[in-house]
Amino acid sequence: MTHAAFPKLLRSQIAFDIARTIREGFDKHYRLFRATSQQAQQHFERGSWAAAQTAARARIDFYDKRVAECVQLLEDEYDPADLSDEVWRELKLHYIGMLSDHKQPELAETFFNSVCCKILHRRYFHNEFIFVRPVVSTEYIETAEPRPTYRVYYPAADGMHYTLKRIVTNFQLDAKFANLTRDVEQVEARLNALYGDARIEPNHQIHVLSSLFFRNKGAYIVGQSINGNRVYPFVVPILHNRHGELILDTVLCDPEQIAVLFSFTRAYFMVDMEVPSAYVQFLRALMPRKPRSEIYTILGLQKQGKALFYRDYLQHLRHSSDLFDIAPGIKGLVMLVFALPSFPYVFKVIKDFYPPPKETTRALVKQKYLLVKHHDRVGRMADTLEYSNVAFPRNRFKEELLAELKQFAPSLVEEEGDQIIIKHLYIERRMVPLNMWLTEKEHDEAQLEHGVLEYGNAIKELVAANIFPGDMLYKNFGVTRHQRVVFYDYDEIEYITDCHFRPIPEPRNEEEEMASEPWYPIGKHDVFPEQFGSFLLGNPKIRKYFLKHHADLLTPEYWQARKQRIEQGLVEDVYPYPQQIRFFHKELSNIPAVTPPPFMETFENE
């Protein structure tokens, strides 16, 4: 195409106007997204934990709301007959031109796709209408703000102690530190131990991202120390002590601990980013094994993470030849789960009908998964990616899998030529089911104890986040590559505050004591913790370790006490790193909930 011919293509005013409307819709979305992320610092400084949680939940819905607004604007303004194929092609070209100096072009492209796919039925849009792969480069985007993406410090010139103190004070937190000099000395000692006998080079540098990372009750400094050709990633958590003063709680230097902090099992960070791709690039340098899709997701940009994940999946599909098959493990009553052996994720489809004793509906199951999406997952619940109308190559399905899909979820499965279309599914990171893992470790006492300890810890941390798993069988939990136990079956979860934890009543006579069925009334939300042992502790070894570490889970008093704390507005401390690496071991304060500030309503009504 010649330079002279190119302008002749862009002659549709409708195409230009639609492109501008979509870009303005995205710009509004990201403006609100950043404003909410910026407010996270104030919540942290004030200890307003409930307000922080409210803001984090609200931010998750911003994207879908802005897409819906944009679609409504376009449908109200334009007649479908005006939107010819030629207009759609021009529209994309206009949009590309509007992103040439944009600070978030990759996010704007994904927003464009979301709007177009809402307007056009999947049978009628073509790849040239949307961004199948990114068009605008995200390399070397310069920030327009005075604050760079990351700051560079030179300990050789200023001294390590002064440098570390300056790193902390540059964030200008409006809250008093209990003893910053003491804390910095401990961080310095930990970093010096990390360097070991390595010679400190004259050009030793420390790079630190300019924005703090906020999540739950913590703020995190994220950086890397570059000494010659050696790079040492580190994260410093900042917390409130029991007096409401700030402390540096530890320093994470172990790449595995940093990976767990940025895990797919935790809610999204609140980070103020003008150029998100620069943050992703920095974090990938610290965690090279994490895909970009997952890093975008942990930064709260879950729609971008979802789009990149799907591109990665399609690329994997092109370069593999194995077949989709039913996932190993005990089959669920609600979900049909399948997997591609070479791909580290599972695909979950809600069945059309459920055998007794299950009493649920597809709408209710989707509601439970949406609850988890909006909730603080505290490192113990897997994130899920929800998709509609996913096309799979028919020749990559095992016949047994296809038969099960057609038998148990016929309303969600269509065959179109050489494709299988699944109308709705969830995708989760693949883990080893805990029941299978415990069986494998039967003869390794240390590993078996670790698994049981982790299982109980997972339940207790879910309780701290106001989540009752419902079905606590081992098959509903998985083990990650970091040997952490994670809950992943959400169709029976409830809020702790909605449950009634009761002791089993004493029988009044021998007839009641010998009855095969409970003789006492049981409400819909009644839970009897004393019964847990009957279906969890049949294995003597598992029973031994469970009673050693988690016997309190079998008492109604434990659950009642935790429920009472939640109802009092106390937000529990859940640490995304081992207790033994903390500088301080005193219990941190639990500050009562604070009413969410009015800025949330102001932003949403803009």
C-alpha cells in the first residue's frame, strides 16, 4: 500500500467517531482505575481496612461497566445498517492512529476488542476487525509524569543505610514509623547476608518501583539490587504495629517467597501506574517464570491478563499435539473438569443437572465464583478466568471427554464443523488434588505432616477472610508447585457470618442416641464442626497430624469466636510469607472497620 493510497481508505466519519468514542471510554475507565488505586495509600495510612477492601472489590467491576456504557452509547447512536465491513476495517485503523502516543495502548486494544465483541456476534466479526495480536508496541513508553517508573539509588556513593532509609522516606507515607532506623538496620543486615562474600561493585545500584503495592493490610516496596552481573530481587513489607505505627516487617529475598507473594491465589494489588507495561516488564525481571498474563492480573488488570492468557493458550495449541481429556481425580457432582496434559491449566464446565444430595443451579454456582472473584483470596483460593463461546478444535478432543460433555452439559456444547464451541467455562491453574497428594505421601511422614498442616492453615486463613469452604473434603483442595494447599471448588462456599456453628446436642434418651438420622432440627446454614472428623480423619496418620496442629477446627467454639471477631469489624492479619522470617513477632493490631469514604461514589458517577 502506498503512502498516497492510505488516506483514501480512511474516509468514513462514522468509523472515526466510533473509534474516538471507544478510546474515550477506555480513557475514562483507566482514569477511574488509577484514582481508586491512588486512594489505597490513604486507606493504608489511616488503617481503613474495610474501606480498602470495598475499594478493591469495586475496582474489579470498573472494566465491565465502562464496556457496557460504551456499547450502549454506540448502539444508541448508530444504526446496525451503517456499520458495514468497510466501516469496521476503517474503525480499527483510526483507533491504531489514536494510540500512537498512548501510555496504555495494550489495555486500550483489549478494551476495543471487548466493545466490538459485544456489538458483533461471534459468527460475524472477523480477525481484521479486532486486535488478534497487539499492534502498538509497549516498549520504551516514556512516562509523562515527573515521577519515573522506577528510581535508581547508588549505595556505594551514599552508604547502604542512608540509601535504604531514603528509599522508604521517598514514598512520603503520612504515618509515623515506630523506629525506622532500627528497621532499616535489620533490612541492611538481611541484604548483606544475601550478598555474602560477593564484592560490592563501584556501580552497585538499587532499582525500586516508584509506587507502593497495596493489598490487604500491607504496603510493599518492590525492587532489585544490581551488583555487577548479579541481580537480587527484594520486597519489603510495611505494616502497622499494635499502636498504629508503621514498621518494616521483613525483607523477602528468596525468589520463591516473592513468587508466592505475587501468587494467582491472592486478590489483586492496588498500584498507581501511568505505564502499566513498564511495571510488568520490571516484575518479569524479578519473576521470569511468571507469564505476562499473570503479572497483569496481579496488578488488577485482570481483563488484560485474560486476553494475554488466551493468546498464550492459542499459541500453545498450535505448537502441541496432545488431546484434551477428563482431568484426573474424583469427578465432581457440579463441575466437569478437563485438561490438556501439556498445558498447566484445567477447564471447568458447570453441568446441566446435579444428582442428590446437591441442591444448586448454574446461576447459583456462577454467583459463588463471582463472590470469589471479588473477595480477598488470602493466598488460599485459586483465581479463575471466565470465558464465553470458546472454540476448540474437534480433532483435539478425546471421544470419552466429548461424550461426557454432551451427556452432562448438553446446553453448553455445540459442534460447528471442525470446532467444538463451549458456551461458558472457567479456567484455573492446574494443581495436584490434595487427596491424591496425601495418598502419594503416605509413606513420607514429614511430607504427610506438611500436607495436613497446610490443609488446616488453608482453612484457618479462609476463615480469617470470612469464607467457609462448605465442602471440606481433600478432593476440593489442591497442592501448588510451592507445596501450598489451595481451595478450588467454590460451589458450596458461604460467608462465615452467614453460618451457624453449633455443638451437637446431647441425646435425651437411648432411642435418640442410637438413631441413624439426626434427631435434632438442622437449619440450612447450620454447621456442626464436631462432625468434621468423621469424614476427614479416617486415615490414622492424617488424624494424628491433624489433631496435633488443628484440633481446634473440630470445636464449635473456635468457629464461633472467629465469627464474632468478623462481626465486630476486625480484619485479621494474614501474612503472605513465613512467620519465621519476620523481624517482629508481636501480634499486630486489628483495627475496626471504617465506613467507606464518599470518593467511591463520586468516581463511579463521573
